[in-house]
Amino acid sequence: MLAEAIHSFADSGNQLLLLWGIKQAKRPPSPDYPLGWGKAIYFWSFIVALVLFSLGGLFSLYEGWHKLAQPEPLKYAWAAIGILVFGLVAESVSLRACLHEVNKVRGERSLWRWFRDSRQSELVVILGEDLAALLGLALALIAVSLTLYTGNPVWDALGSMSIGVVLIVVAILVGIEIKALLIGQSADPVVEAELRDFLQKQPGIEKIFRLLTLQLGTSLMVAVKAKMKAESADEMVADINRAEAAMRAEFPEIQWLFFEPDVAD
């Protein structure tokens, strides 16, 4: 129960950190930050992963180890069971809301594939936290029930340690995904494929040589090198302007767009 209480306390603080990160990410570009503050959400998401690892996972492992070394009889078992059952119901509602948002963007991909491909760090963190919380509550309920049934406090200690392992594994998985975004990842592979197909269908473009994307929070930076059909400079400029306008209309998340043309032979 103490392990879950600390985990819940850490989760509450983590939500505030994510809200702060989302707010910072909306700040406009400036001379010092010409590409904006979009990556701020990645930084705070990484801090959340560290908190989940340390305050949640490591503390739970320590608490379980302490209980193994110094076993204590279970107190107020039925109150603990009631609280854990309520927590499972509340966390299930939270996870359902998170999955509803995830399903809007994951398409036909599996949940694991979306987790690996997603560039929405806040959703990645919330999904990881909700799954860890639900599994942690279930483990705590099993451990308390077994301790009550057998009278052996070792089950309570093992429950705390198993919660710690779950939190550490989730924190590492989330941290790996956020680290990639901090370093600088391209757009979601699905979005990048849609961009390439859209460009290839533009009437003034003959062939796409290179398409580079960079995810910056909710915004995208896109660089295109394409072979143009137009023979004159004026026609080529007009075709590029039309293609850029069409791209921005179709993909409003594009904030920076660079187009390098090449003329047809």
C-alpha cells in the first residue's frame, strides 16, 4: 500500500510536469529559439520517466526489501482491499480515456507499434503511467489478499517489489522513446509516407529526390528536394508555391517548409 501510495503521489506530480511542458511547448519562436519551444514537452516527459523510475520504482523495491528483512503483520487488510478495488476502477476509467485518444491517431497499427512510432510524448507517458498504475494496483491487491489468506507477510513484501519492477520497466521503455525524440526524430512514419505520396501527386513535381522531416513537439519541419517538370524559372516557382500551399493546407502541423528544386532534363 505504501508503494502504491508513493506511486500515486508521483503520478500526480508527473501530470503537473506534463501540463507545464505542454504550456512551454506553445511558446512562439524567438531569436534565441528560432525553431520554437516544441521540444520542451520532450524534456518534461523525460523528467517524468526519471521520477517514475526513482520515486516510484526504486522506492517500491526498497520498501519490499525492507519488509522481507523486517516482516510486519498486515493491518487494516479489508480497508486496503477496498481502496485498491476503488483504485482499479478509477484507473481503468483513466486508461480508457487515454486509449480513446490513442486510437484516434494509431490507425490500424498495434498498440505496441504505435508506442514505438508515436511522436506524441505526452500520450506515450500517460499510456505508460496508466498501464503501470493498473498493473501495480492489481499486484498490490493480489499481494494483500494472499497475505490476508495465508497470514504470511512475505507476500506483501513480494508485492511491493513486483510493483517496483513494473514501474522500472515502464520507466525505461518510456525513457527510451522520449530520448529518441530529444535527440531529434523524423515525423511519424505514417505521416512521412502520407507526405511523400501527397508530394508525388502534385502536378508540377516529377520526382521526389529527398524528403527530410523533424518532429518539434506538435510542429513539423520539412525539407524537400524534388525534380520539377517546369522548364522556365517562373513556371517552376509557381509550381513550388502551389505545392507548398497545398502541403500546408493538408498538413497544418508543418511550421517550417524548405523546398529545393531541380529542373527536368
